[in-house]
Amino acid sequence: MGDFTRHVKSVYWPETRALIFLALPICGAQLAQAGMSVVDVMMTGRHNATSLAAVSVGSSLWMPLMLFMTGTLMGLTPIVAHLLGGQRQTAIRPAVHQGLWVALLLGIVAALLLWSVVMPIFELMDVPPAVARESAAYLSAVAFGMPGIALFQALRAFSDGMNHSRPALWISLVGLSVNIPANYVLIYGGDGLVELFGSWTPDILQQIPALGAFGCGVATAFSMWTMALAMAYYTRHGRTYKSVAIWQGLTLPQWAGIRELIVVGVPIGVAIFVEVTLFTFIALFIASFGEVTVGAHQIALSFTTILFMLPMSLSMALTVRVGNTLGQQRWALARKVAWNGVIISVIIAVINSTLLWFTAVPVISLYTSNNEIQALALSIIALAAIFQLSDSLQVTLAGALRGYKDTRIVMVITVLSYWIVGLGGGHWLGTHGVGDMVVPLGVHGYWIGLIAGLSTAALLLGWRLQHISVRE
């Protein structure tokens, strides 16, 4: 008992505080960036239905691209964390520069894709012509911001790896504060300003045209570059980064550094892409079930996505803590750090499940007054409360493994668990049931599939962490 108490005081409690200290700003930054998408939808929705549809359809194309870039560049975090833990500060600057080169390349490729392939995709999806034209204009503007957001994510990954996650929070809030007024001016134009300020609006501002969805895209791109430049400024002048001095001199592209980032980062990007496409496919499959089912599913998904921000942020923070400890070559301590994070994830899962259970009715009523949708959404959220444990566990275990730079196995486990068990099993339950014993379960079948897929991922990732932490 005495040894356990000593370990709690000397290892687990200090590590828990450090982990939460890192995770909370990351969570705030995630919420702020998600808030930009919410603002885009809300403001274009007030403009007209075509603009709303254009932004919604366009977001379904550029968001997965951005998340793949973000995941790939997250590979820089454990690289920096290892180097920092090993007190190899001189090696951090060239590693970060390779990350910036990769970010710039990814951003340019993403921009080219948004400029060149969207119309053929819209034709394949049978998007109405008016929506397709406006969405293409929206994406052509967003494309200019893709290199900017890629550079921001690379610098954020560097900062997180330096145990400094607060700048991402403040700069994400700056991006949100820029996005809101820029959206208003560019979406609604002079008429919107007159409606807001009345006769006090200067004549020159009254002449600004209402650009609708295209204006929303311009505002989004402007916000992306604002965040990139603000992060560059902060990493140049912040005291935390003085020992690294990443802006003193430029390291040209080096294949060894780029290869390490690709090996660590691309599997993370693929895993995140797989997760996003899982929910995209489910939304497409249940579309045939009718408006009530689609509405209830979206409400439940929106609510649970907000709660997921905390375990996801814990996962990102755990990558840093494990990476720092491994960089110090303290293998036994790294194992304790990793499993301590897993225990915290269980506590968070219990909190999230409790919140879902007790707040479901009032929260659902904020989304809709339709009794049918409310009842169905409540039954779905009951299932969502069950998978909070497996969801929190799988994302935290993946974060710990990324700290070990063990990302390829995580990618394989994610693909198998999400697409085969989660999506495949959910689709079978939803549309076929189980022989003569269970009738087709509709949307509930898909959510049961999610529970099965996430639980499978949690079990396999737990096995992998146990294996690699003992081996190290």
C-alpha cells in the first residue's frame, strides 16, 4: 500500500496534472476550429437555401482533405517530443522545417484538387446545377487557404510537441474572431451592413456586393492565413521556443527528415480519414430511411461529437507526454504515463456518459421541436452513452501509441475495426438484421455497429500498447 501511495504522489498525480494542463487548451482549440464551421453554416443559412447547400456540400469535400493533412502533420508532434525529451534541441529546427515543407506541398496539392476535380464529383453526385456552381465558387476560394491551414497545423504540431498547447487555443480563437465579421461582410455585403448599422454605414461600404457562398469561402481562406501568420509570429517571438529558434536560417528539404514524418504521419492521416468517411458513409446509407431518421441521427452525432472533443484532446496530449518520456529513454516511466492516460480516459468516458444520459432531453429540444425526431434521437443517444467507454479508450490508446511512433499498426486496426466491423456490421444489422432472430434494425443497427467497431478497436489497440510498452 505504501509503494502504491508513493507512486501516486511521485508519478501518477503529477503526470495527471501535466496531461490535463496540456489537453484542456487543445480541447479549446478544437472547439474554436469547429466553431468556424458552425458559423459558416449559420451565416450562409440566413443568406439563402442555395448558399447553405453549397457550403454544406463543399465542406464535405474540403474538410476530409484538411483532416488528412492535419493527421499527417500530427506526426511532427511525437518527433519533436522525443527530441525535446532527449534534450536534442538542435535537431528540432531541421525536423520542423521538413514538416513545413511537407505542409506546403500538401496544401498546394489540396488546393489544386479543389480547383480541378470538384465539378466532375458534383456531376457524379447529381448535385443540382445551381448548388454545384455556387459550391465550386466557394471551394475555389477555400483552396487559397489550404496551404495556410497546413502551415498552421505543422506549427501547431511543433508547439504541442514542445509541451506548449495554449498558443493553438488563442490563435484558433483569433481565427474565429476574424471569420465571423469577414463572413458577415462578404456573405451579406453592403445590405447586411446597412441592416446592422443603419444610416451610419459609409457609402463606400454600402457598395460591397453580397457574395454568398463565395464570400464565405474567401472569409474562410482569410481566417486560415491569419492563423498561419499568427502562429509563425508567435513561434518566432515566444520565449518557449528560444532554445530552438526555428526561424533562424532555413533547412532545405532533406529526404531523411521528410521520410520520418511521412512514415509516422501518413498513417495518422489515413486513420483520421477512415474515421471521417465512416460517418460519411453511414449518413449516406441512412438517407433512404427518411427525414425523421436523418434528423435524429444528425442530432445524436452532433451532440456526441462535441463530447468527443475532450477524449480526443487527451489523446493528443498523451502523445506528447509519452514522446517526452521516451526521448529521455525512461521506458518504464513511459509505460506508466501511457496507462495513466488510459485510466483518465475511462473517467472521462463515465463523465460523458452521465452527461449524455441526464442532458439528452433538454439538448435535443434545442435542436428540434418535432416529437418524432426527439423520440428517435433519444433512443440513439441511449446507444451513444454505451459506446463512450470504447470510443474514449480507442482514441486515447491510439494517442499513446503515436507517442511510441507506432502509427502503422494503429492505421491497420482502425481500418479493420471501423470499415469492416463498424460500417460492415452496422450496415448488415441496419438493413438485414440477424437471420430470423433479429429484424432489420434501421438506424439503430448502424449505431450498434459503431459500438462493435469502436470496442474492437479499443481491444486491439490495448493489446498493441501492452505489447509495445513491455517490449520497449
